[in-house]
Amino acid sequence: MSPPTSDRADARGVAYATVAYVIWGLFPLFWRLLQNIAATELIAHRIVWSLVFVAAVSATHEGWTELKPALRSPRTLALHLLSGTLLSINWLTFVWGVNHDRVLETSLGYFLVPLGQVAMGLLFLQERLHPRQWWAIGLAAVGVALQFRGVGGVPWVALTVAVSWVLYGYLRKRSPLGSLAGLTLETALLAPIAVAYLLWLASRGAGALGHASAWQQAGVLSAGVVTAVPLLLFAAGARRLPLTTIGLLQYIVPSLTFLLGAFLYREPLAPARLASFAFIWAALVLYSADAFARRR
């Protein structure tokens, strides 16, 4: 007997989401290959080539039909200009952190995202927090405070990664567009700035294209595919899975990033920093247990 349709959909959803999260978690490996290229140039290429890729996918999937009403809506355009700016800040901070030996700090940022989403609900959506959620927020706050000592200052990479992604997710939830159409519009709105910057670099003979090694140029040109493919896989998985499952699977990303930073790149993991991650992990366990219990 074949399994129920819902079970097959859930299995496919887990597979799609897991592959997307694994790709995101292994992103430091890709960006480290382009370490000698400035992060600003890498993000400009990422915007331009992501637009080329998602525009082609939208054309083959009739995604332009969803975009046409948005192009006539000033509110939707403004919302996606802001969300696209936040996404670019997130990308830029992450890539800069990876290429400046801050992989562990980027990992911390994404560990903080679920707890930041809880705080967002409290501050902007007037949501009530359950006792376990308050405890999770408190443990996370202690973890962030310990990072000040672990990194010798404000962990601005982690905080920027977390805040930009939480705010981006909040704005995207307010958009009528789906994942593909939303990313197409965001990159289209930012592409003129990115193209102008790349042309300016080229005019000074400073751009990667035509100057970097052949494999690095190939890496720059593939940034759009590398960016868009996990987003599309994630969208396919999210449509088939409950939010609780998606929430638990998302810890794959910072977990893989943490392992890369600690064991492959050998970044310092002083006792204060390890204690910080321990508090964050405890907060996430508490948060996940609360989410699972309320889901049941």
C-alpha cells in the first residue's frame, strides 16, 4: 500500500527544506573561495546574477503574472525596496564576516534569529509570551552578553545578521508576493545600484571580472544560482511542512556554520564564547520545546 498523500508531501517537504538548509549552512565554503574579492563587489554580483536567474525562472513559470500588480502598487514597491535593502545588509554582513574570520559570529547571528522573531512578536505584534519563552529570551540575553567578552567587544556581526534577517522576514510576511516573485522584485529594485557600482569598478580596472583567476570569475558569475536555488528549495519545502517542523530544521544552518568555524577554520573558541553558545543553545531548546508543546 502506498503511503498517504500527506505523508509523501511531508517527506518531500523535509527533503527540500533540509537540502536548502544544508546549502545555506555550507555557504562559508563557497564565499571563502572568493576571499580576496571585496564583500561589496561580491554582493553587487550576487544581486545582479540573482536577478538574471530568478527572472529566467519566473518567465518559465509564469511568475511575471504575479509581479504585474505589484509593479503598479507603490506600497508593494516601497516594501520590497526596504526588504531588499535589509536582505543586502544581511548578505553583506555575512560574507564580510565569513571572509574576515568571523564565521562563529555569523553562526551566533542565525542562532539568535528564532528568538529575535519572538521578540519581534512581542514588540510589534502585541503577542503574549509564555513563561518558557521569557526564560528563552533571558538565556539568550545572557549568551549575547557573554559574547561581549568572548569577541572583545560588541558582537556586531552576529547582531546585524540576526536583526536584518528578522526584520526582513517580518516585511516579507506583509508582502502579497511569493518567494520567487518577491526575490525577483527585490533584486530588480536594487540591480541599478549594483550595476552602477560594478561599472564604476570596471572603469577603474578594479573589478573581479577580467582580472581575477578563471575559477574566481566563474564563482562570481554563479553567485545568482547559488543564492536562488536554496531559496526555491526552501519555498517548496515550506509549502508542504508545518511551521514547527520548519522552525526545528532551520537550526541546521547555524549548526553547520558553527562546525565549520570551530573545526575547519579553527577560529578561537574561548571559554566565555563557548559558554555564550551554551546559553544560546539552552534558550533554543527551551523555545523549541515550547513551540512543540503548543503545536500539540
